[in-house]
Amino acid sequence: MQAPRAEPSPSDIADEINSLSAGLGILTTALFPFALPALLLALPLAIPLIPLALLAVLVVLLVRIVALPLRLARDLVRRVRSPQPGHRTTSVPC
């Protein structure tokens, strides 16, 4: 009796991919007639979400517009406050 191999051969991998592709093709072919009616039934449910999605996009854009200058100002303050290279700072004990 042979010991099982630790790694599958490339032909085993190709065979498995082929089997999975065939199975997914069969499922797609079987479920295709339900796709258009499902989309038409889901459309009335999705229409109220469009204004919410637009509102979310606007909020994200406004946050980015406000956050970018704040981030740049914070980086500028950090750069100004950081010690210069070669400049020694002495700490005074409290």
C-alpha cells in the first residue's frame, strides 16, 4: 500500500478545477430562468435605497473634504514641533 502524497499533482488540481467549473455551469444554467424575475422583484425594494446611497456618498465626500486639511495641518504642526536633526534637547526633571 502506498503512502498518501502530501501535495496534489498539477493534473489533480486541473481535474478538480474542471469538475468545479462543470458544476458551477450546471447551476448557472439551471438558475438562469429565475434571474430576470428575481431582479424585477428586487427592483422595488432597491429603489428606496438609492437616496440613502447618494446621501452616504455625500457624507463620505464631505468628511474627506474636511479631514484632508485637518490631516495636513496636523502633519505640519508635528513637523514644526519635532526637533531638528542634530539639535539636542535636554529634559528637565520635574
